[in-house]
Amino acid sequence: MTNTPVFGITGWKNSGKTQLVTRLVGEFTERGYRVSTVKHAHHNFDIDRPGADSYRHREAGASEVALVSGRRWALMHELRDEDEPPLDAILSRLAPCDLILIEGYKRENHPKIEARRTETRDRGALAPEDPNILAVAADHEQAEETLPVFDLDDIPAMADFIEAHLGLTRPEQ
């Protein structure tokens, strides 16, 4: 497990998680924090394209391929017959930072805000079954909700809530 503070954004597909995470990353970086993110994907995904050299390396059987340039680097690990790694294993591989925001990972035990949009209202709330959900961010009325509720667009208030919950102190700028 990492010693870096972790906070998650969870919710059903199309609930606004990605937009919320990206806007929170922007808010926290404006406040001077170094932020890393982890996104859980429930489907087969690929960040590589057929024909690229790195793709050919993986297809040839490499278990890990590092793709490095003067601007960025990426490490791809091919699971093949391995199970999906637990969140803690992924967190331990991240470089040091001030805050890690996690998108998805509904069933993990870290503090979270649940994103809710009108389009996904019929899926039901996750919070009643998850004590790690500490607040809700929604684009529609949440009259019955007992947790703190934020407007889905009130990014500064949610960032304040996360800072307070994690006991974060803004870095010197």
C-alpha cells in the first residue's frame, strides 16, 4: 500500500466520473499539488496500435514493454494468464506525488465520492451499499440523500471536501 493520500470517484458507466476526475486534477494542480490518477477499465483496452514497434514487441511475447521518448514514457504490462493486479499493487508502482485520484474501483476500500447523472438514475445509488462513499456529486436533486451532496460542477467545493477529509496541506507555491 502507498503512503500517498488516495481518494476515489466512483459511479455507474456514463455517470460523469471521467469528467469529474479530470476537473479535480485541474483544480488540485492549480492548488500546487502533484496528482497522479488510476483509472479502472472493465473492458479490454489497448493503448498501443497494431503495426507500431511496441505493439510488435508485445505480440512477440514480451511481458512488459517500456515506450520512452523525450516527452513521456509508458510501461505496458501484458497480463496474459495472470489475474488483474489488486489496486494496492498498482498504487505501489506510481512515482511519488501529493495525491492519487482513482476513477472506478467501486468495490475497493478507499474514500470516494459517488458521481450521479440524470442519464444513469435508473441504475440506483451505490452509497447505501458502500460505507467508503462519503459524498455524492450529482446533476439532479438528491432529496433523500443523507450524505453531503455537491453539484456535479462544484469542483472547488469537492476539492475542499477531499482536502479536509485527507488532512491535506497545500504545497508551498
